[in-house]
Amino acid sequence: MMTIFTARKLASKGSIEDLMVQARKIRYDVIGLTETGRDRPLNATFDTGDELFLGTCDSGGVGGVGVLVNMDLAMDIDSFEQLTTQIGRLRLRRCGSREKFYREDHTFYKMIVGDFNAKIGPRRMSEELHIDTQCLQWNEQGERLSEFTMTTKKIHVNSQSEKPTFLRWTWGSLGGEYLNEIDHIIVNRIRFA
């Protein structure tokens, strides 16, 4: 199970400990972290066997990505690389034989998870099948993300959620006046359990 969390600063030991306490309350394989706000990268292995990789933010304290990997998957980690202050890549080793890998390729998912600052609104044309009808509003980054999703035939997972509109936000202003859904998960296929 993959999830995303807007961390809002993981620069201190206390904030990392709080993250670990909260993570123990849920079931996860990988938690994608955004807005970590760190000035130095961090790679830590905890007593539980979970591994934490944190990248750095820009000079203004904005951005920073990372991942928290559950102990069951930690042994399969090949690497974590921060590509930009807002994009990271976690590589996992393939287990088993190459023949088995090719036979079972249908079980693998390609995922893009991140803080895109993209607002995606309701479906405007029938071709936008990757978007649900209950989304919020559009901005320029949302237009680009939608175009990418359509041209690469991916699925925008956030818009497949059955959450009510007022629960869909992933970012809020300090006073709570403005709420937006700007963190997104894009996949090549979706399976409902």
C-alpha cells in the first residue's frame, strides 16, 4: 500500500519521531513524503526495521521529498535518489527469476507520486476519463498534469476517490481559509480490492 503525506518540515529529531509514531498507527508499504524542509539529506534505519530517506529543500526552505519504507519492503530497496526538490525516485530490487518477472508482469504498477501544486477540476470533455466528475478546480499545473495523464494513458488516482469534496484537500493555508488538493498519485493501472 502506497500513501502520500505532506510532512511540513522533518528537520528536527522530534518531528521525525512524531512521524514514526503516526506511521505505526497505519498499514503501509511506502509513504511518500513531501515538503520535508530539510537542509541536509538523511538516511535512517529504525529499530522496527523501517527505513527513512529524506532529501533536501531549496534555499528558501521550500520542497524536499522522501520516503518511509516498511520493514517488509526495506530489504528490497536498491536506492533512493532526489531528482529535484519536489521529485524523488525509490528503486526496489526485483525478487525471483527473470522468467517469473516476465510471466507476472501484470502484477507490477508504475506510480508517480508527488506535490505537483496542480489543481484538477471536474471533467470538461469525454476524453478526460482519467478524471472523476467530483474534482475541485483547475490551475495551469493541473492542465499540464491532465495533459500528461491523458497522453501517457495513466490514471489520476485522487479523482477516483469517493471522498466528499470537503475532505479531498491536501494543503491548507495557515488560517485554514484556503484548502486545495495539490498532491497527486498517478498510476498505469488501478485495481480495486
